[in-house]
Amino acid sequence: MNKKPNARYSIPALVILVIVLICASCSTSKYKNMQIVTPNLTAKSDGVYHGEADFTGTPIKVSLDVTLRNHSIVSIDIVRHVSSSIGKKGEAIIKRIIEHQSLDVDVVSGATYSSNAIRKAVETALE
């Protein structure tokens, strides 16, 4: 005997699923086009500055150290980067930040959220 799905239960379940997916999409879209500003490096002394970014609603978390020398970023060392394997590609943005001495650089294609998390963690470190 084949049982047919009970529409009385499947429609509300489908509605709940759609609502959950919409909410998840809304909470993560703010990280795609977020505002990140390069701090004034001339106001900073030489040293190592720690920054973090935790993108709530996503698995992405970044902890890093930024080394300044003569008001320039000389290195950015990832302490911890939690993301998907694709998100790890976002670490390539570090080279761009150092080369341009700016957080106003293009994100890594396919790793937008991780790229932005790294940029945000650098911003936080240098605020």
C-alpha cells in the first residue's frame, strides 16, 4: 500500500523552509558588499596589531596579526581562518593589501566572504 504525502503537513513545512532560506540569505548578504575603510596608518606606531572578524550566520571567522613598520603594512599573518576550502582562496587578498597599502582592493573571485572577513579583520586591527 502506497501512502501519499499529507498536503496538510508538507505545505507548512515547505513554507518554513522557504522562510529559513530567505532569512539565511538576508543575514549573509550584508557581508558581500560591506563598507571597509583603510585606517590612517600615519597615526600608528611600529608594532604588531591583532584583529578579528566573525561573520555571524556564516561559518567564516578570521583572526590575524598585522605588522606595521614606518607607517606601512609589512606583513599580515593569519592566526586562524575558519571557512570552506574555497574560502581559503580568499587569503590571496593579503598580497593585494600589502602591495596597495590599502583595504580598497578587489576581493578574490569565489571567496568574497573570506576576502571581506580578512579585510575587516585588518581594519579592526588598525582602528
